[in-house]
Amino acid sequence: MTNSYLFLIPISLVLGGAGLAAFFWCLKTNQYEDLEGAAERILFDDPEKQDSL
Amino acid sequence: MAIDDRDIVLASNPLADGQLRLELSVPGVHCGGCIHKIESTLSQITNVTSARVNLSTKRLTVQYQNRDAPPAIGAALEKLGFDAHLSGPAEVKSNTAVRSMLKALAVAAFAAMNIMMLSVAVWAGADSDTRQLFHLISAFIAFPALVYSGRVFYLSAWKAVRHGTTNMDVPISIGLIITYAMSLYDTVTGGEHAYFDAATMLLFFLLIGRTLDYMMRERAHSAINGLQKLIPLGVDHIRQDNTVVHISTDQIEPGMLLQLAAGDRIPVNGIVESGRSDIDLSLVSGESEPVHVHRGSSLVSGALNLTGPFILRASAPASGSYLADMIRLMERAEQSRSGYTRLADRFAALYAPLVHLTALIAFGFWMFFTGDPHHALTIAVSVLIITCPCALALAVPMVQITAARRLFDAGILIKDGSALERLNEIGSVIFDKTGTLTSGELSLLNGNQIDEHEMLIAASLAAGSRHPYARSISAYWRKQSDTVLQVQEAAEVAGSGLEGCIDGHRYRLGRNEWASECATNQTTKSARGSVLTREGQIIAEFDFEDGLRPESLEVVHELRRHGLPLTILSGDAKENVSQVAAELGVDDYHWGMLPDEKLRAIETANFDGQKPLMVGDGINDAAALAAAHVSIAPASTTDVGRAAADIVLLKNSLIDILTAIRIAKASKKLIHQNMSFAVLYNLIAIPFAFLGYISPLYAAIAMSTSSIVVVMNAMRLNNSKAEKQTRVHA
């Protein structure tokens, strides 16, 4: 029983830690700066795509 | 007012790679279409390397090359139909405070969730080895969270203690540290109970409240920065060789010649060198009538040039201008504002010693009866944990955040939560007149006494002029008809009036002496106002007044119904002030007041314990706004006034004063309910903790439920407010 803890608990902590790291990365790359704008921007065509058409 | 493209370089920040970055506030963007329109148009302008709109903050960031030929961003935006304002280069700040709070919150959330997972297993009945292992792991997870996320509270508590005061963060910090230390000791010595889950969860809950508080202030800050600035960034300077250069306002030195066009704000104090014009002083001194200036007239910064171009000789640098003096007066007033202690901190000052005393008594009691220091300490710690003011610390900010959100949706911007508390305490209301009780714009008083044909001629002459008299005549006419006559040889004589030929007759609209100069036998009936003349003969006289805002009467009436004494402090002339006071039925009014006299009046009211609410808008009100117990400014105010006021009415309607007071009252009620609940919860929980019946499981359940109840209760503000609003509109 205790043996299974030895890998289950580290796994859960690593997964949680990955989530935390992802959040920090999002903050650092300004992804929370404009939540409303991001929602609207998915409706735009990519500018490169427009040029090639 | 559109952006002067020459100001763009002055407002830009240089970047490392030689490019320049410009930040603009564009309040009009509201959808994806706006983003697309702005970004695609701007990025096609030469030299622009990138343009990015932030829809949440309604800001536009443009990067461009080549500072010698800045792109015509202002003109492009105007063509698209967007109003934009430049921010000064120093103003661009990143929201680092909110960001570091979010990081602290994320770490606390991570720790709380993982520890809670382990704790549930322990509560479910793990054997002693497993429990020991889980406690140890919890201790490891909790440590970084308590150090990293908890520092927000330790620093604030330390600051308070060092100044000999106390705030909510003191009992929080002591509770957190003792809980962790005691649990660690118990874990190492193989004890049954550890409170790591309680400590991290407490931290998580408290940080939620704190982060929301920061976000609220941040939003208020950026909304205020987005509004228009009073002083231009740059101005045209005429050099000795008669060439004109565009320089920054900071570079102005006494003696420099500055060229000012109609519609410009006066950047520094100075004397008119040549030219004539009319000047609008309403934001500067509260005078509602435009003032005529000519060679030799002295002017103060912040005034608006209305009709003609003129050349100003600067008499002071920007740092010595009237506006800079007002800002200094405002800062002094802010310092003299009687220190207000927030409700939660006042409560903490009573609460913290009580809790710590109870814990100490528990320790002494069990020490005396059992003689076991470990057992006594365990009990004392569980008393501390159960009373650690989680619900209490959330009780006030949750309500204030909900209230601020409701107010923001209603177009009322509140700078911080304590302004709501202070708004509940007001004992009197002091109003400014020009631009606050009145609209700040002149309107035609006797339009219905004037013949329609003469009105048509006056409106035809007035079309296109910036002068307030002309504009109010146009506005009056537009309500009746869209047609205007063709005016030949139309001209605006700055400082005098307008003239032109209609149907072969020469008409003049303007000052009496000028318009009727050919006919000397005319007697002047009114000193102010203007006349319409045909070939020098007066055919109509126009009277103007700075009319009351339509809602002023209702607001004044309602405030009086609340039993609040009202006062008007104005910089305007006696006749204007007394007329407004009579219309509103306010007996206590003062005219011709200088800014420092207003400040002194507020300080006297403060000293008498009246706790005045100041409502004002001008530069001359800024110091009074900063000194008052709480202050409100309409959005039409100057940037100085907005910086000084606690509450800004974005919709520019005084009715919102009543809305703000109503929401403040409702939030006060909820705060009291929340606090009573938190105290009641403690009263019930303390005896159990005192007698040693509290285990970590009960502590966790009790803490979460009390916090949830408090948060849910705060949310009720949404409903009660919505109901009231529909009732008002119905």
C-alpha cells in the first residue's frame, strides 16, 4: 500500500505543479491582459492567409 | 478633440531596438470589428510596425520607427470615427501589483488543493504510519505557500505593528505562523492532529479577497487614466528667427513666445503678446462667462482659448503655472486629511487582543488543571485557528468588491473600498456651482421672446463658431429647425463677435459695443449677453445663463430629505451664484472663492466634525476634493479633479450621487450582517475549542462554511441593487 503512495503522490504533485507552471507562463506572456479581446480575435482571419488568397 | 499628430513623439516611449511605442486610450472600442478596423488601418500606415488593441482596457499600443516622421495616427483614428487620448510617457505602467497577487494566489491554491486531498485521506481514517507520512508531505507543500503567498499579510502586519497600530493582518499573520509551527511540531513528535490544511486554505481564501481588492483599484486607475488630459503635451513655440517649432510643455521657459489656436488649452501662465480672443475659465476658476482677452491680458494655465488665435508670452515654466500650484495645494490637502481607519481595521483593533487573550487564558487554564504544556498549547492553538478571522477578513472586502462592481456597471467609479465606508458617514454636502450643479455650458435664456426670422439669422451667423454664446444659439435653433441661411463674407472677429451678409444686409452678432458701433444712440440694456444688429441697428438681444443640470433640483431635494445640510462654494460672481442658490433653495452659499478659500472652508467643516461630502469639478476644486471626508466629481471634470476625487461619475449625471449613497447604505447593512455572523460563529466555536473538542476536520468545515456564508451574503447586493434599479426606472 505504502509503495503505491511513493509514485502516486509525486505524480499528483507533478501534475499540479505543471498546472501551476502553466499559469505562471500564461501570466508572463501577457495572456491575461485582454480576455475580452482574445474572445473576439478568434473571428478574424489570419493576415498571412488573407494575403495568399 | 483630435490628437495633434505632432504630440505623438512627445508621448512615445523609446524602445531598445530604436523603435518608439505609443499608448493611447480609445474609449470607443467595444467589439471585434473595432479591433480589426483599427489594427488593419493603422498597420498600413508607413513606419508603423505594429498596432494592437486591448479590448478590456480600451487601450491601443502602436510601435513605429523613425521619430522624425511620426505616423499620422490621430488623423487615421479620427477618420475611422474613434476618439483617442494620448497618455504621457511616464504614465504607462504595467499592472505588476495584480500580477504578483495572482501568483501568490496560484501558489496558495496549489498548496491548499494538494494538502486537502491528503487531509481527506487522513480524516477518512488512515493508519498512524500513513497519517504521519501525509502530515510530513503536507508540511513540505505548505511551507513555500506560507512563505511566498503569506508575505502579503506579514509585510502589511509588520508595517502596522512597527507604527504602533494594528490591522486585520496582525491576527492573520500570528494565526498562520503559530498554526504552522504547532502543526510542524506535532508532526515531528508524531502527534495526531496537524492543521496544515487549515493554514493553507485560510491563506487561499484571504488572498482571493485581497486580489479582488487590487483588481478593483487597478481598474479604477486605468479608467481614470483613459479620460482626457487637461494640459496639452506640446505647444507651438515661435523662435527668435520667426520659425515655429513644436516643443514639449515641460520645455517652456519664461519669456518664450507660444502660438495658440482656437480650441487650445493654455499650457502655462502668461501674458497675451498679440491677438485677441475669448477665454473659457469655467474649469479654472468657476467663472461661467467667457472672458475677453487682448494684448497685455494675463492668463492662467488650464483655461481654454475659444475664438481666435493669439501669441502668448510665457511668464512661468510649466512647474510654476497655476495648474502646478493647484496640484501642490491638492497634495498638501491630501496629507492634512484626517487619517481614516478602515472599518475592518477598527474592528481588528478590538478583536485581535480579545482573541489572543482568550487563547492565553485557554493555555493558562489547561496548564493549571493538567500541568501538560503540550496539551495546553494544542488547545490554545486550536482556539487561535478557529477564531482566525477568515470570515471576518472576507466580510468587508467581499461586500465592497460587489458594491464597486455594481457601481461600475452603473457608471460610477470608486477608487477604493474605504470611500464607500466614508460615504456612509457624511454629515453635510458641499457643492461647487459651475460645471457641477450647472451644466458648465451656457444656454440661451430668452429664445422664446425672439422672432423666428431673427433667430434664423443669428443661428446662420453662429454656425461653426466655438464661442459658447454662438454655440448655445445654434443649439437652440437646431431644436426647431435644420435650415440655416447662406452667409456671405462671414467672419469671426475674435473677442467681439460674428459678422456676415445675408440677403444684402450686413448683420453682426456679438458684444453690444462692437455690433452696434454705427448707432451710438443705442442704450445698452444688458452688460452680458449679445445682440444681433442689422446695419448697426439692434434687432434682437440674447441673454444667456449657465443653466442648472436637469437633475440638480431632484438631487438637492433628495439630499435635503436625508437631512443633510447643503452649501455652495463657487468661484463665480455673486449674481450667478445667488441665482442658482435661489433656484435650488440653498441658503448657505459663498461666491468669488479662491481655491485655498475653498480648501479652508472644507478644513473648517472637517474640524467641526461635519464629515463633508464635496462635489466639484474644476481645477480650483481639486484641493477641496482632496481634503473632504469623501469627494465626488463628474467625468467632465479635469484630470486634476479626477485624481483628487474618491468617486467619479462616468455618466456625468448628478443622479448617480444618490445611486452611490444608496449602494453605500446597502453595502453597510450587508457588512454589518457579515460581521455579526462572523462574531456569532466565533462565539459558538470558541467554547468548543476552549474545551478541546475541535479537530482539524471540524476546523476545516467550520472555516469553509463561515467563509462561504459571508461571500454568499455579499453577493446579495447584486440582487437588492437590481431590484431597486428596476423600481426606479419603472
